[in-house]
Amino acid sequence: MSLEVRLRHRLGDFALEADFSVPRGGVTALFGNSGSGKSTTLKAIAGLIRPDEATIRLGGTGIEGVPPHRRRIGLMFQDSRLFPHLSVRQNLVYGAKRAAEGVDGGLLDHIVGMLGIGSLLDRRPRGLSGGEAQRVALGRTLMTKPRALLLDEPMASLDQPRKEEILPYLQRLPEEADIPILYVSHVLDEVSRLADRMVVLDRGKVAAEGDIVDVLSRLDLFPLTGRFEAGALIDGAIQVHDPTTALSAVAFDGGMIWVPALDAPEGSPVRLRIRARDVLLATRTPDALQADLSANSLLSGTVTGMRADEKGPFLEVQVTCGGTKILSRITRRSAQRLGLAEGSPVTAVVKTATVDRRLASVR
């Protein structure tokens, strides 16, 4: 069962023309700058606004003419919107009452256990932290037994510790819910850790759609994804832990990267986000460099793309290592000095100290 979306809508000078799909299984990120049309798209899918033209199919059935309460689409907002006069348990039961089948005690127990909110059931929302409130809001949404789930920047109002609190639960959603999940955000850190696919909106139009690893490695999308935080995703597995140095080695199709020790067994699949600004390039081979550098991760590759910043001194270089694309931001002067061009053999150098464990997610 997939969610297929085709929308046409005009609001003043803004025109939305979105055409994309959200498959069952995994998370699809709807990404874009403020004003790109993300919230309008979500509201149209949920039935909260009536677009000028719409074809919205869920599991092959058109729902564009169905009232919002009958679409069976769960929608979670930036703020929890819990009822302050009800306990956590009562808020969850309220969600269940919106489902056609009514309250399912087994489902309630499962969701409470999955979200770790058993100790909160008798508390009121005012006594919850931001992360706890969002977990309860997610539970209430799941209690409606939705056929698709829309998450509208659910961590936007949380500080970093509260984000780290709720992230593991969001990461478990695909295997627990097994429905199309559309996650709206403008924060690359979040979508890199949660999403499998990515739809990039730019001024109301779809600029890119596909596997998130492929989308984030594209040089032409830097103006949309943001140059400073731009980087590549690397999917690999933990090859070995070295307790003497407190490091873990992640092997991938292209080499091996040493990172601060990860809390997962050897062999566990893991995704790393390596920022372009943290990758150096050299024209000597890894063997020739190893003895003279403090960096542990030296990756042999070939330049497969270059894109200059027309208004500044920098350019982005796409380096293909094995079957993986890595991005590096260097100055134009450095590229000229090294004589870089498409097809040039290079070594990508990644300092372990630049790999943030918060950007590593065990899959």
C-alpha cells in the first residue's frame, strides 16, 4: 500500500505543483526551506484544505473527496496538542475512539510499551517534558489505527536532549507501523537519521525525489539542502570495536571509516553522515599518506563531479569511492593547486574527530 500524491494549488503568488509517492515501509522525508509548500502539502493530504486540483490515492483508492475524519490518515504536529484536562491514558483512549473499531486494549498495551510511556499514564500533560508529550501525541495518533502517517516537524519545538529522547522511537516506527510515513522537516540531521527516501520541495515544485543517499549526494541540490550542513550519507556495518582506543570501524562499499565508539554489536548496520566541510582531498595514495597523517580514515576514490560557488571561494567535489559517493568542500585555489578535474584520482581524508556520533544511526 502506497500513498500517491498529485496536487495543484494556488495561494496568492504561491503555486504548489507537487507530484510524488510515499511507499509502504520506511520513512519518506518531505524536505524544503520555509515557504516551499511542505505544510500546505500535508494539509491537502490530510483533507484540512481543499486544493484546486488533487489526486490522492492510498492503497490504490482515491481519497481526495473523502472527509478528513474518514481518510484514516494520522497527523502529528510540531506541538503535542494533548488535551490538558485529560490524563495520558485518557488522551490515548480519545485517539482510539476516533478509530472505527473503537478502543483496542491490546493495541493500547502495545503502543504504551513501544513508546515507553507506561509510567506516565496517570499524569496530566502539564507534568510531562517536551519529549514525553510528543511520545504521548505519537501514541494517540497511532491509536487511531491510521493507514498512513504524516509527521509535521514533530521535533521542531524540542531542544537537543529532548530530540535525542524521542528519536529512537521515531526510528522504530517503520517496523512497528508498516504504513506509508511522510516526515516533514527542514533539518538535515533529522531526515538523515530517520528517512529512507526524500522528496525535496523548492518554491512549490518537486526538485528531487528518490533514495535519500542518492539525493543528498547530488551537487545540484546544495542551494536547497544548504551548503554549510551539506554532506553525504554512508550506509555500512560495524566491522570491529577497538576498546583500547575507544573507536569503532565502519566498513562500507568504498573503504572503512573510524568513528568514536558506537554502542552496537559488531556487524550491526549503521548509517553515517559525513559533512562535506569535514572531508579533505589529497592527490597522493592512501599508502603514501598514511605514515604522515594523524587521520585514520583514508579513502581511495575518483572525482566524479565538481560544482563551484559562484559568489564565494568554495566549490564542492563529488568523489566516488567504490559504490559510494562522498562530498568534499574545498577552495577553488586548492582545486587549482591540485589540478583537480573530473576523472582525477584522489584520496578523501576524514578526521575521526569530525564524525559526530549523534549523526550515526544504527539501522
